Amino acid sequence: MRRYIPYVGIALGLAIAVYALFFAQSAEDAIRDQLDRLEEAIALEPGSQPVIRAARVKGAFKELFVKDVTFDVPELDGSDQGRDELVGLAAAAPRLFQEAHVDLDGLAIDLATDEKSAIAVGEAVIMGAQHGQAVRRDTRTVSIRFDEVDGDWLIVSLSVSPPGS
């Protein structure tokens, strides 16, 4: 019986290594997933109901942003800090737009050496239509800083360049 213990240990070690190599999610993959969730959360479909959108945005933002997130978006007036403020601004989008989508796939992720923070930076493509107008396309430089908080990658700051820069 004792001679099988080393073999069991080796098999267990190999199983852990295979899991880590093939099935564990890397930090970059986790951040990409968060960027995909952000795209979904801020997407505005034609005919969206404001109350339903507000509830959806609030729930999604709780899983995406730290409570005291800071943000700098040229078109947004008012405070530039806090998840609740950001939820209110995103929930109000149907008043200005009938449709809006953001593509963040072009962002490059730079992971800090301690792998506890990262910055996603690059060109975001924004497609949107104000009420009664055709869909327009805009490209902006976006910088999003993530920190790992209790095993989750959360956004701690967000910056969007002004139009035409």
C-alpha cells in the first residue's frame, strides 16, 4: 500500500498542472470577460425601457466597478466619481440616444508585474443614434484601470478622450 502513495501524489500533481494549464483563466482572460460585460451593460437597444435598463445597468455595474470608481468622459456633466453616479448617467442614456453600442475589442491589456492591477488602453468604437437620426460611428481612445479585488477584476478608473483627438 505504501509504495502506491508516491504514484498517487504524482497523479494528483499532474492533474493540478493540467487544470492550471488548460482550464484556469488567466488575468488577461478575466479582464477581457469584464470588458465584454461592460459592452453588454452599456449597450442600448432601440425601444429599451428606462426602468428595466436602470435595473440591469445597476446590477451589471456592481460587478464591474468599485464603489468609488473615477471617470473622465468629456460629454458627461456633473460628478466624476462613484459607481452610483455612473449608473445614473448610463441609465439616462435613452433620453439622448435611441441606440448605442461600444466595441472594446481593440484595447490592449497591460498587466502590472504584481498581477494585481492592469490597464486596458486603445481605440474604442462607438456606434450610436440620437432620436430621429442615423447611426453614427466614432472612435475614441479609452483607458480603463482594473484592480483585482477579492479575486475579481474591477474597474477603478475610466478615461475617454474628447471627440476628434
